[in-house]
Amino acid sequence: MNKLVVASLAVSMAVLVSAAQAAVAPGQAAPEFSLVDINGKVQKLSDYRGKYVVLEWFNSECPFVQKHYESGNMQALQARYTQKGVVWLGINSTSPRHSNYRDPARSQAILKEWKSAPTAFVLDPDGKVGKQYGARTTPHMYVIDPKGTLVYVGGIDDKPSISQRDIATAKNLVAAALDESLSGKPVGTPSAMPYGCSVKYDN
Amino acid sequence: MRWFVLCFILLITAPVSISPVAAAPVQRPHIEAELIPEKTSLHPGEPVIVALRLQMEKRWHTYWKNPGDSGLPTRITWTLPQGFSAGPIQWPAPRRINVGPLTNFGYEGEIFLLTDIQVPAGLAAGTAVPITAKADWLVCEEICIPGDATFSFMLPVSNEPAAADPKWAKAIERTRGQLPRPLEGWNLDAYLRGDDLVLRLSSGQARVVRIHNLTFFPDQDGWIENASPQRMIRTAGGYELRVASAAAIRSKSGRLTGLIVAEPGLAQGVAAAVVEVPVESASALADEILEQPALSPFADLGLLAALGLAFLGGVILNLMPCVFPVVSIKVLSFVEQARGNPARLRAHGLAFAAGVLVSFWVVAGILLALRAQGAALGWGYQLQSPPVVAALALLFFVLALNLSGLFQVGTSLQSLAGKLRLRNDYADSALSGLLATLVATPCTVPFMGAALGFALTQPAIVAMLVFSALALGMSGPYLLLCFWPALIRRIPRPGRWMETLKQVLAFPLYLTVVWLAWVLGRQAGVDAVARLLTGLTLVAAALWMIGRWRASTETGKRAAMIVALMLAVAGCVFAWPGNKTAEAVAEEVSGPWKRWSPDALASARAEGRAVFVDFTAAWCVTCQVNKRLVLESDALQARFEERNVVRLRADWTNQDAQITAALRDLGRIGVPVYAVYAAGSKGAPTLLPELLTQQRVLRAIDEAAPPS
């Protein structure tokens, strides 16, 4: 009997560990992380328990990210939802060895130029957090509810394209997930295919 | 109404004179794009194929309809006259393209994306029709660059049979021939087993088509972990492909659609098939085969890598204690004979290499033929037969006595090979090659397991190539010597040193005999060993007589030879162990090591414990060295205990179909194999290198069973 308990504990531990290593799905607990933001402040996911949190995977050199910033789409989303008390965290998992890497100072300049105003912007140079979340593309969006459960994982909208013109006709799935959650409704589309450039992880 | 349409078409087409047919290729960063109609004119009512040709720069790629982890599929937007309509892009089978830890599905090099254009029937000959298309793509290497181009051309309408595009028609035809087709001749079902999405491909035919690589591409995101390796396993009636499922798969509904791509193919000329199946979460099936180990990490080993490893393994074989004394002396002797005559020397070298090559082909050929008939054999099967072990012991013993100087046979074994002797003594060199292969059989060396494991999962021709590389590696150093006479000048002239060297080199051979006797003991018991030793003694007496009375008078010599022959025959008969094996003795399982069986492994893993499996055999020297020096060391045993690791030993000294099957599932065909299953994992084991070090095993234990 004892053996059985130990065995099932071991199995569930292993399941937990492997789940933590693989991508995450809606309904699962958002993995905890602690990363330093571009102002030198430590940002922990658990600090924001009790609030909705949006994670936005970012790489300023990626044309898909540029699509949503040069059109002002992403900044508008950030402004609209941070005003409603949502925490918006930008994350860059680009490896320092990749030409797309931008250090904290340059990241600050880029955010300023684009008038981007997330709650905080963190770097994940070893890609640990990105891989933990299974972030594949920039952008790749995650919405976490006040209990720390993922309610949306996927692309920013339902029109995978490079063209700014498509933004107007696409359904913004992050906005939809936040609107539904904030008004107490279940999220209609909890996951969708993320689209964009590959995250430039350290190999 | 029809008139109206016709007038409309005439209206839009009339002002255009018949002009260039294909749009000129456009250059964009890292890609060239071109829109090509398959035919140079339109036939009313007959569809026409239009191809978008994309030529990517080296290392750059574009995407399939499901781009995988990132990227965007290529798109074509058509602007066509009324009455015309364009079908969807007919996607050729994509490839997996790895970008760091992510995987995309796409194309490299040159591709043709075909679209069928429906042409209305009421077209008037002599007019021309404008075809316009805008293509959008994303071309990526490490970074991505979006691109687009708009193409326009006029296609003349003609009632004459249309001519094919002179430049591209063949490539377009080839692309069409290779497009994925509906799956035929196979049944496919899909189900979830643990975290794996399992696709089971079962053959409708009695003879299962040989496939050595399968890849699945889902049409939609969210079914599989794109970057996880896909593992193919051979099953009784076909193949099984295990693919890590995506985290979101449980929320998926509807049928799974996608492509199955097989190498060399699913049927003659069919490499890719379209599949559509419901996904069952068959837990009943899950329990049944839950614990089968997964396929080889060497399935990914390319042909060149396998050939390289085989060659290297062959070179290293020369240094093994069973090979070096025999081969070096033999080769030195023919080198000596041909000293100062480069042409003869080269011929000797080639004859030796040919001998090695041919005998390897024979061994490999027998192995492949037996396996084709379904025999569960692996590399090393030769030594699973007690008569072969006894015969090898006898051979090594005779060679050792010869080196010790007990008897001289001409210059070497020529009298044994007397009948095969040709006018010259090149045959002797070739026989030396055969001898080299024979004596090398017992020695498994690092690298060889991997190369041979790869070989046997491949078609026969590839297997033969790998064995050839092994043979060339083995004869390589000597060929070098024969083709580079400068090296020979560094070898001192024969003299007393050569005699001494021979006598010294006899001792490793005696030890080889001891070891073979021990193997025989494990296989057939102590009685067989006693008989072997008696036989060896009789043969030694016979050889002694030959040596002693060789130079005596005619009658004395004849009598001695007759007695010697009788002794030798008696010795051989005595030593013959018969084919029955002693089951109890082969078991090399004691103390903390438990006997391996699929059930033992499954139950240990079901308990969530880490498992270390030692696939071993008495006749495998590397196995024995690893066992004595590493596995049985106190440090390791203590660590195994501390981390509660189950230790299983699979003893392959005698034939054992279960062990052979387990080795095959691991992608190996010989021992040693060390498989480490992590605690609580359902996945494939980690395989350790064939030469173990204590650090490596300690690290493997730490990974498989982390300290609590």
C-alpha cells in the first residue's frame, strides 16, 4: 500500500515536471517566473496574483511585431487594458548571441520610440521562461486570470498575416478574452494558433 | 445570356495583342518568384495549371499551409476574367525545418505551387485572356523577410492542342506526380496514449512495404508538439508513429487531417498521402503496449555519418587483442616478401583488402538473408552458437602455437589453404583478409554498435555499404602501408626481433582462447569446457608431432603424420560441443541485478522507479570490461541503492528472441547497450555510450533519478 502511494506520487510528480517543461494550455496554472525588467526591477508573476495579466512575447526586429506596433494596434491594446487594471508584461526571449538581441538600454529606446507602455518589460535571455510557456512566435500572447490560471494562449488575432490592413478586419482574440473575462463570461476562444517569427532562442 | 458572357470576355480580351506568355521571374530578397502556365495557350473548357515557382536561396525557406511553430504560408490571390475560377494551392509534401528549439514545416530550394484554373467553354479562339496573380510569402532563415509580387500575362485562346511550356513543363509534371494522394493499401488509426499521439499504419497486404522513416504533418496547429522528434516503431502488421501531442490536444474536436510522408515510400512511387482520421483516446490499447521502448536515436543518423562511424570502427578493430597479433604478423610477412617491389606490394594490399571485404559481405549477407526470413538475429549472432565458439577457440589456439614456434607451416597457413593456392601467393593475402574478419568477429568496439544498428534498419543495399565501410576501415591501415612504401622503410628488416615479436604476440592469443573457453562455459557448461580443453591438448600434440618429425626420415615422417592426423581429428571431435545450450549457466544474474524481461521492466517502470538495463553477453569483451570496471564498482552500486534504481540484466550470450526484439526497438543489433529509464517517465530511455565511465553512469543516474 505504501509502495502504491509512493509510486503514484512519483508518477504525478513526473507528470507535473514534464508539463512544466512543455507548452502550457488554457485551464492550466501559469508557471511562476521571476525576471529582471529593463529598469532593473525584479518582476515576479506571483506579485500580480489577484489581477489579470497579459504576457506578450516581443522582438522589435520581427516584421510581425512591427505590424502591430507600426499600426499602433498593440499600444492601443496596452493602453485600453492597463487602464482597466490589467497588468501587461512584455517579454523578450531573444538570445544575446542573436543579432536581434536588444539590451535593456536599447529596449527602453525602442519602447519609447514606439510609445509602447506595458506595465513592465522583461528580458529572458536564456529563454527559460519562453520555453516553459512554449512561446513559439513573436508575438505570442497569454492571458492569465486573477487566480493564476491561463484563460487564453495563442495569436494576437485570427488573421495570420504580415499586412497591417488585415488588423481592421481581424478579430482580436486577446481583447476578446479580456473583455469576456472582465465581464465574468467564459472565454469563447481560449486558444488559437500563434503566428509570427520564431522566438530567437539560445540553442 | 451566353452571348453576353462571350461579349464580355471579348471586350476585356480583344484590345490585348498576343504577347508574352509567362510572366518574367522577379527577384526579391533571398528568393526568386515566377508564375508559369503549364501550357502556352488556353483551350476553351479545359482547365489549365498555373505554377508559382519559388527559388529560395540556400538555407532560406518558405512555408507549407501549416507553417509549424512560426511563419506564414505562401498565398496567391488571383484576378481572373469572369467565368474563370482558381482552385486552392496544391501543396507538395513539406519538410521539417528546425530553427533552434522550434520546428517549421516548409520548403527549401526550388518548389512549384500548383493551382488549377477553370476555363469557361465559350471562349473564342484567337483572343487572349489576362491572368493576374499576387503572391505573398514569408521567406526565412534565422530572420524572416515578407515578400510579394504581382504577375500578369496574356494567354492566347486556341482550338489547336496547346503546347507545353518548353522550360518548366517537366518540372511541373514531376511536382504533380509527387503531390500527396489519398492513402491506399494501408489502414490508419490514431489514438492518444499518455502524452503521445499514436498513428498506427497497418498494411492491407501480406507483405509489409519496407519503410525506414515516417513523418506526420498535421494540417492544423494544436495537435502535436511540432518540434518533438517523431518515433517510428515497426509492429507486426505495419508501423506505428509516436508523436508528442500538443498541450491543447484534449480540447480539439473533429478529425485529425494531415499528411503522412514515408521514406522510401508508402507504395511504388507514392511518398506522401493525405490522411483523415478520428482520434480515439483508447486507454485500453494504452495499457497493452504502454511499455514498449521507443526507437533508436540512430534513426536520425545519416548515411554518411554511419559510413564514417563504420570506417572508424573498422580501423579500431585492428587494435583489439584478438586481431592485432594475427593480422599484423600476416601483413608484415607479405610486406616483407614484396619489399622493394611496389607493384607486388600494392597487389598484396589489394588482395588482403578484397579478402576482408568479401568475407564481411558474406557475414552481412547471411545475416540479412536470415533476417529477411524473419529470424531474430543481431550482430554477434555468430558467437551465440557453441560450435562456432569452440571452433574459434581451436583456431586461435592453433595460431598461437604457430606464433610460439611449436610448428611451422610453410611460411604461414598456406598448407591449410593449399587447395586454394593459386599460382602466386596473392591468394594467401586474400586468405589473411578472411582470417582477419574471422578473428575480428568476437570484438565489439565502440562505434560499431551504432553503425551496425543503423545498417540493419536500412534497405539491404545501405546495410551492405555500411559493412563495406567497416571492411575498408579494417584494411585501411594496411592498404596505406602498401601504397606508401616510404612507411615500410621505417619498419626494420626482419631478424631476431621478428621472431621475438611473434612469440610475444602469441600470449594475447592464448588469453583469447581462455576467454572463448569461458564463453563456451557460460553457454554449454563446464563439461563442454573440459572437452574443449582435451581437444585442444590433442591438437597441440598433433602439431607438436608435425613440428618434431618434420625433418626426419621418410618412413618416420609418414608415421608421425598419420598419428598426428588421427590426434587432430580426435581433438576436433572431442572439442565439438553440440548445439544444445545449458540454460541455467548462461544466466549472469546475481545480487542486486535482476533478470531482464519485458514484464520486469514494465512493472518497475509502473512503480515509477528508474531502471538501468545492461544488455550484455559473455562473448562481448566490451560488456565484460564495462561490467567489471564500472557497473560493479562500489561507488555505482551505492548510488544505485541510494536512488532506488532497478538494475536489470539482459544476457544475450545465447540466442534470445525477446532480447533481440528489445535491442531492435532501441535501434541496436548488438551488445553492449545500456538503457536508462528515468523515474516516472513513460518516454524512451537514454542510451549510454558503449564504453562506460563511472562519471557518465553517475550522471545518467542523477538525470534519471534526481536526489530527493
